[in-house]
Amino acid sequence: MDCKLSEKVIITNKLGLHARPAAKIANIAQEAHHEISILHGENKADASSIVDILSLACPAGAKIKLEIHSEKDANILKELIQLFETGFGE
């Protein structure tokens, strides 16, 4: 059953969403069965694309929304949330 699930997260690492965290996000998102999106304000990015993620230009403290389009990817959403909560290990 397809549906849309989302979770709001805050970027906690002091350098914001730069290349290293974007690569970590993209690597996880590429394992999903369906599209995963990152929304920041009016902008939307494909979470499996490093370039798309970087185009959001999210600084430290930015509030973003992670959005999955299938319940099959709920585990991917949880993994991404954990990545954000731990500041990408930085």
C-alpha cells in the first residue's frame, strides 16, 4: 500500500547540510523502493541525489521535512532520522 509519510527534523551539525552529510543521506536513500524527498521551505530535493540535497542550502538549525512515498521505506525514514539526530557523526 502506497502512502506518504513524513517527519520533521532539525539540522544539528554546525556546518549544516554540506557534501559529507549529503552523501550519507543519498547513500541511504538509494536503498529505498520509492522516492524519498527532502523539503526545506518551498524547495524540494530528491534525497538520493547529492546535488539536489546541496541545492537546498540548509544551514545549521534549519528545519526540514523528510518524506517517503511508501510504507516499504519506513525503515529508511527511521535510519535518516537517526542520521540527522546524531549530527551525521560530526
